[in-house]
Amino acid sequence: MGPTEEFEQEARRCGYRHIAGIDEAGRGPLAGPVVAAAVILPVRSRLAGVDDSKQLSDAEREQLYTAILEKAVGVGIGSADAGEIDSLNILEATRLAMCRAIENLAPSPDYLLIDAVTLPAVRLPVRPIIKGDALSMSIAAASIVAKVTRDHLMAAYHETFPQYNFLSHKGYGTAEHLQRLARYGPCAIHRRTFAPVRDAIISTKTIRLGVTGQLI
């Protein structure tokens, strides 16, 4: 069936006007930031094809990303980098990215629809919705904006760190990425608290140890 405006309409009946859908992309990868988007859509937005970003092809996401930016009342983007993810943990870094997206959203929202995550630091009415990106039009739009924004960032990182081929896997733990991680060790945007990256660091140090136990 796809996402609808049911949750947005319910909030409007309660008197809210600037209802933002919020979602993230990049919680699972071994490298790169987690990116969040907050999107306020117009009433009866008529954005055909909007769905959970995971259900769309790259080309479909890019096309819808452009349409959302053109038609949305407001779009805010926020992110947390690999260092913040390692320092905070991925859940708290995701919350931080979402808070930054809300701060960057104009007009300011008065009601939030979020895909599953709670935001204790935000003093606004919040409705977490399990599988919200498949149910709410605003959350689905946010999922597309977050995913495409992150993909663009990883394409830029590919230019800086071409040996990892981030353009292909976007930092996710594919077989190719794991092979390249084992070969080259982690770079500046790898998440060092994630097990495969931590293991690669240990392996790299072990390889560099000489028979006397001194680094060579």
C-alpha cells in the first residue's frame, strides 16, 4: 500500500500545522556519518512514488529527492560523524543527527513523526512510529532525503579515499569493503568501535609486529 498522510492528518486535527517527518540513513555502515533529515510536506503533497527509501532504486531515490526538495515546505539536514559515533554510540549519535536536522529545519516544526527513535532532548510533541518510513509520507520523504544526502557524502569521500571504493558500498560491511579494510586498514572516516573495524586495527598492528614484539 505504501505510506499515507494518516498520521499527519491526525496531528492536524489536533491543531498542529508544521508536522515534520524525521528519519536517518547510515546507522549500520562501518564508515561515514549517520545522516538525518527532517521534512515538512504540504497538505496533500501528491508526491507520487514516495516510499521507504530501502524499497527504491538509486535512480528512483534521486528523482524523488529532487521532487521533495522542490515541493516540501521545509527540509533540514543533520549528521554525526564517525568520531561522534565512536564517542557517543550509534543510537546517541543518531539522536544527535536528528536534533541537528530539526535545528536546521525552517519553518520550525510543532509536531514530530519519527521512525521508531525517541528524542528525550527535544521539547516538542513526538510520535515514534515503528516502520514509520513505510507508513508515514513525511517520514518516507525524510528517509529518501537522508539516504541520498548520505550517498552524495560517501561519493565525495570516495574521491578522498579511493582505495576503499566507497562509491560502490557506501561504507556498509560488504565482502568487498571487508577485503579492502583488511588490506589497507581503517581510514579517518571508519567507525573504530564497530567490530570489523576494531578487528582490522588489531590485525594491522599484529602484522606490523616483529619477532621481538616491537613495531617495525
